[in-house]
Amino acid sequence: MAEAAGPRGTRWLWPLLALPGMVWIGLLFIAPLYVVLAILFGGVDPILRQPVPVWNPVDWDTTQFRYVWDHVVGPQPFFRAALVRTVVYVGLASLLCLLVAYPVAYFTARFAGRWKGPLLFALIAPFWISYMMRMLAWVNLLQADGLLNRTLSAGGLFDVHTHWLNGRPSTVVLGLVYGYVPYMILPLFAGLDRIPAATLEAARDLGASRWETFRRVTWPLSRPAVVVSLLVTSLPMLGDYFTNDLLSGSPNTSMIGNLINNSVLTPGQTGQAGAFVMLILLVSVIPMLIYVRSTRAGTDVQS
Amino acid sequence: MAGEPARRAPFTGRTALARRTVLRAALAGAAAPGLASLLSACGGGSSTGSPSAGETIPAPDNPVRWPISDANEMIASGLTPERGSTLRIYNYASYLSPRFLKDFEEKYGVEIRLSTFNDADEALTKIASKELAFDVYFPSYDSLGRLVQAELLRPLNHDYLTNTGNLWPRLRDPWYDRGSRYTIPYTIYSTGIGWRTDMVQTDVAGMSNPYDVLWDTDYANNTAILDDWHTAMAMVLLRNGIFDINTTDPQHIAMVREQLLDMRHTMSPSVTIGMYTELPAGKYGLAQMWSGDAINLPYYMPDKASVDVLRFWFPEDGRGEVDNDLSVVLAQGKNPVAAHFFLNDLLDDKIAETNFGYTGYQPPLLQFTPEKLVADGYVPENLASAVVLEKDFDRGVPLLQLPAAADAAYHQVWQEFKAGG
Amino acid sequence: MRGLFGWWRDPWRRPWGLLLVTVLYLAWSLLPVLVAALFSFNAGRSRTTWQGFSMRWYYGDPLRSVWHDASLHTALTHTLWLGVVATAVTIPLGVAMALGLDRWRGPLPAGANLAVLVSFVLPEILIAVSLLFVVTVLTTPLKLGTSGQVIGLVTYQLSYPVVIVRARLLTIGRDYEEAAVDLGASPFGAVRRVLLRMLVPAIFASAVLVFADVIDDFVIVRYLSGDSSTEPVSVKVYDTARAAPTPALNALTTLLLLASLLAVVIGFLAYRWFTRGEKEGRGLDVFTGEA
């Protein structure tokens, strides 16, 4: 519905309204990325080894960049494992999130009836419960003498003393799922909610079984929402480091976020943190373009 | 763009440095060297290495009297802390007694704001920015040279420090700070191995090389090492009988790298400084540990009766890591008078006792004889080896500052270790 | 009786399986939090063994309770303050930007739109680290502490109101404004009195979401924090959880939980009051208005 921009005489109003926000984004989101580059390609002061930015691209020094590059693809690639691990953990966690979120969102959208409001409220609840509190709660439960081990010991029948918090990838992945699955439920619900009930009922009336209805009607119609929610969940997960810190004290499960966190405040390594930040940016660009294209497609369909 | 970008100066436009350091920076260049060039620059075989021009590294056999620059002045004598002002302290977590802080606040009418850091590297970065204006900081002597060189410390006015007579004589005029111009000793500690007999069956103290237990695959997923690069790497050197834990020999560094990575692959240790709560909680049963943490363990044990399972080992011949932490007044602080009073109070016998009761780390004060600690029941018998005696300083090896190139080489090994690669 | 097989194949039967999954999910999602809140009332120092009921960690303990330990209650007040300030800046900025970007055509607004969508999904650590670098190496009004944190939070949250309000604008369309103008309103009056009133639910929804997200934020506020007086609850929990946690930490997070619950309830009630008399748009759909 891209017609004339509103009532006559207000044409200059819209740029005026948009400008403060645009200036903000430009100054505080886009421009700082250049500062990151200036530090990555800059130097280090000799005494305290704090970063010294170099502003003119002509004078850029690629030492720090080459150091990171050499240790990702070179003969001693000790950064590579963390990068691979990040992709694996995020991929696994996102799929698990989908497996959990889809049925819940589907149920809420289609079968909740009178309970839709309260149910949605309970589903949104984790958004305003501090992420730290939820993780802290799990650290409590997973401790060697915590509730989980005590429950598994079934009151003395077994003696379960598993160290869940000692560098286990499974704990970290499940922690990521626990933390990020609320982000997936909402867009999934929105997408599933939009599927008209009439379509599904028609399929059933025509004799399709539950599985066939799902496979041939529901799933294709919900695919855009699934894509969007996967992106909205997995991209922020890429920068996560605190889940690993809280649920695993070991470097064996470190992700790219940990690489950044370990180096950003270490004298002499701040520029390397810039390199990892740029790497995350580059890796996210393609999924982001997909996301942008799907949201545009979604809105076109809507109007 | 808002703000004034620094032109190609070695420091930001906001920091003013002495001209000497600016020139040095111009000579040293603004690039961070790679490991290969680092190791070749280190040279082989030399055990003390050669600090680059201008780098003064204090050592027990090389005592240093720091210069006092004009940039930061000593405060005048006879002042009292301003009531209602804020004293900003920067320290490790759980390293100052809350009781003492509350008492200090009431006594002088100042508000204490305690901020914490996880490791000295992070602390140095925050202090270097000067934005946070901390008054009191607790470094060790391995970063003292840099702090002095960067003119971040305020020279102490000893008129306020009336309690220095309480200190052990050897620490009143220490090798790392002749004349105690910038520092006051804070706590003394050793680094050894702590364990729980209910989770570890081996008699660690009875082993021919107890450090090996941290590589014993029977205890995989059941160990922890300190999240402090130099402490952890020194432990690997000591395991191999290398008592120069500040070595710059590239072969030694390469060996440390190999064994650390091997430990990580086979043992999957936790890397943390929270041993004093995590070992009692049962997260692991065996850990490299500071002696003060060991002494603190009984307080965190869930069941009072099971304190007997705790043990601590430090080399019998005394050739292990023995260090002391320092307290300094930062030049960037806004409340140096209160800072001096704070430092002085830390040397008071009663207050030091309160502090020790909370932190577990011994103060090097004459009243506080280590022999008394076990006899008076402060420290249980099974942890008696965690008490640091004065003669341990004669035989122990301290962690010193490393020359820049070696420092970068060590940091690179640690970075590889922490990257999980 | 159709038998088990018939029951399984009946396309109209009640979805017990899905119901079970949903209930299990809710339990898995919310029970740990309830347990953590429960242990905040523990009489002893343990966070895993129940040692009796006590309010010691809230106000009883003279040194370590939230009331008496300055670092804990400062964290709480600082968090709430950040929430209020960041929301107060984000909402007007974001709503204005949403309106502007919706109606303004051209490459510049298209680029800005793209930037907003990108900032919506980018990992937070990017914004946190880039702003930390700005604060560290440039002399700007940005400082470590509240100013830096607010600016970082606004930058990160700006996409929320933009996305939500734009989604709402799409469903509203131009008809109402044009009708108002036809009936004699000035163009600006039409925007102010018709459009904005219709956007109130979306504005409220985004305000509630931004507030909840800000008080929960960790990465940005941690890198941009100054000394301990500017550390919010999330940073305090992270630092203390790795050092020597006591149930005071559980008490602190429970208090924050109550504060955010209060904010959400107030926001929801205000939203219902503002949309009283309207038949549509009263549901929670507006919270899910994003794509």
C-alpha cells in the first residue's frame, strides 16, 4: 500500500521524525564499527599494552589481524576449535529450541482457546525474568549436591553424583536452549497464529490424517515463521559467553564469545577481540540478509 | 564525529605522559610482535633474560628503589579524611572483610565503594583508562614496575603509616620497593595443591612428585587449576624441576605449553579462582590452590564435621611459589588521605586479625606468628601446611615481572590454553 | 468402541500430547526460578540445602543482606534506574523513527531500515565491544558507567519499538488519517490525534518489552560499567556466582523479579485502560506484532 505518504502537507514530517533515530544509529551503531577496525589495525602502547587506534587506513598495521588469521587457518590453529564449537553448539541448540518451541507454539496458537491469554503470559514470562536468575537457578540445581542429583538418586536408591557443571558440552548446549527458547516461541506463535483455522479444518474434512495435514499444510505455511524464529534465536546465541562461564568452568567448551571476553580486557590482546567481533559480523551477514528478505516478504504478504 | 580522535600518539589524547615514555614508545614501534619473532628475540638458554631498555624488573637478588616522578605528588601530612567522601577500592572478590569495611566507614565517616576484578590483567586495563578513579589497589610485584613506569601510583607519605612497625622486618624495606615508597605489604601466601580425601584416594603429599597428580587421569573432570597465567604456568615448570619460574627460555615455554594442553585434553580441569567455594561444594576434589583459600575452606564446607577431609600440600623443601600481595594508592584517586588511613588500618593487629578471619590470607605482622595459628585453632591440623612461615620466604620462589617479549610469549601460551583449541 | 487404533487416527481428538509437552515446557521453564526464589528464604548459607525459613537475606543479616549490603541494593536501584532512563529515551526515539521510516521513501530510509533490522538480531557483544572501544580511545561525553550503559542499551533496544510500531502501522494503514483530514482535521492533527492514539497499544507493548529487556541486560552493561556503583543486578549475580554466592543473591534476583512483574502488570493494566472501549487490538497480539 505504498501510496502518497499521508495527508498532504506532512511530507517533511516523516524525515524529521526519522532523523534523530537515524543519526543515533549512524553515530552509535555504524560508526563504532570503524573504531573497532581502527583498533584492530592499530597498535599497542609499550608499557601497559593498551590499544592505540590508527585512524588512517593508509597507516593500518595488519599484525594483529594476521595473528588471529594465522591461528585460525594457519599451522597452529588454536582458535579454530572454538569457532567450530560455536557453530556446532549454536546449531544444535537452535534445532533443539525448535523441537521444543514448535509444539508449544502450535498448541498455544491452535488449541489454547480461552487459555490463550494466560498461556501466552506464562510463555512471555521468561522475558522479564532475568537471564542471570534463570541460569543461576540451573547452576543451583546442577551442583554436585544439588536438586537434580538428589532427585536422580531417588532418595538413596542410587548414588548419583554427576558433575554436570564440569566442562560438559551437553550442559552448555542445554543451557543455551533453556536461555534462548523463549525468543523462539513468540515469533513461531505469531506465524502459526496467522494460519487460518479454516485451512486446517478443510484439510481434515478432505480426509487427511493428522500427520498429512501437518506435513502438507501446516509445515509449509509455517516455514517462513520457522526461518525467522531460527534466525532470531541463533544469531544472538553466537555472541554468548556467559552461559559457558556459568555452566562450565572449563576452556574445553569455550565459544567465540569467550575468545572475545578473554581478550578484550587483556593488555596486548584487545585488537584481537576486534578481529573476532568483525568475524561474527561477517558470519552473521548472510543469515541476516535472509532474515531481512523474509521479513520483507512477510510484510508484503500481509498488506 | 563527536570527540577528539588521538593522532598517532602512543597514548590516547586524554593521557599525558612524561616525554621520556613518549620517545621510548616511538622507538619501540606500535606493533605487537608474533610468537615466532618473540621467541627468537628471547634468545636461548639465558635464565633471567634481558629486559628491554628502560624495563626495571625487581628481584630478590636485584632490589630496586623506584624513582619518584614529579607527575604525582605525595600528599601533605596531618590531614584527615573528609567526612562524606567516597573511598574507591579495587580488589579481588572476597579479599577484604565486610566487617572491617563497615567499621572503617563508621570510624572515619567515609563511604567505601569496593569494586572487584577477576584477574590482574583486567584490573590493569581498567586502571590504565584512569576513568574510574580508584583510590586503593592490590597488585603484586609482578606488575609493580609497569605501574610505576606508567606513573599510576602515588608515593606514600609515611607520616600516616604509623603501623608499619607491626610488619615483619624483611617486608619493611622489601627488595621490590626499597624504602617502601609506593607499596605496603598486604597478605602473604603460598601456592600448592589442595584436595579432599573423600574425593581423592591418592596420598598426594606422599607422592614423589605431587604435581603429577594434576595429570593423573584417574581424576579427570575432578580437578581445577588457578585462572592466573603465571601461577598456573609456574606450576608446570615446578613439576619439571625448573625452579626459575620466570624463565624466558623458549624451550621451557614450549614445554609448558605442551604439558598444559595435554592436561586440558586428558583432565578437562576447571580454570577458576573460586576454589574456596567450589571445592567444598564438591564441584571437584583436587585443585591447585592458594594457601589462603585452603585456610578458608572449612568455613565453606557444608557440614562442619567433614572438615577433616581437607588437605593441603606445599613442597617440604620450601621450593614452591611464595608471594605477597601489596596495597598501593593510585594517583588517579580522588581521596588519597582516606586511602592512606585505609592502608594504615590494614596494618593494625586487631583489624588484620578480623580481615584474616574472613579472607584466610595471613597478614605479615609480628603479632601474628604462624605457629600460633594452628595452636590457637584458627587453622585445623590437617591444613597446617597452608600456613606460611617466615623461612618459606628464604627458600620459596616468587613470581616476578617478565620482560615484555617473554610476557607476550607466556600470554600467548595461556591464550591458546584458554581458547580450547 | 473404536479401539485404540481408531482413537489414534481420529483427526479431531483432543491434543493431549501437545498439552503434555506444553505443560512440561512450562514446568521446565519456570520451576527452577521458583526454586531459586524459594531458597532466598533459606535460614542458612546454603543455596542447595533447605535449613529453615528466614528473612535474613532480605533485611535480617547485618552485613550480607540486600538491605544492609550496599553493593547489593545499589545494584538493584541502579538496574531499575537504567530501566527507566533507557526506556524513556528508546521509546520516543523509536516510535518517531518507526513513523518516519514507514512514510519516507528513498535509499536513506531504506538503509536505516536495514540497519535497524540488523541491530535487532546481531549478537549484543558486537555493540558492547564497539562502544567500549569508543569510550576507551575517544574523548566523548560517553563515559564508563551510567551514561555509557544507557547509550549502549538504547542503541541495542532501538529496534524493538521500531519493529513493533511498524508492524502495527501496516495493519492500521492510511484510511483513518485520511478520513480525519476529510472531516476537517489538520494534517498534523490527524497524525497526533488519530494515528498516535491508535498506536498507543503498540507503544505500550514496546515500552514494557524494552524495560524488561533492559533490566535483564548483561553484556552491554557489563562492558560499559564503571565501578561497583554502576554494576546492575545481572553483573552482580555473574560476579558473585563465580565467587562466594549466598542466598542474598537469590534474594536480590527475586526482588528484581518482583520489580519486573510489577512493571509488566502496570504496563498491561495501563494498556487495557488505554484501549478501553476498543474491540480489536486488545489482545496480546500486539506483543507478537513483530514479524
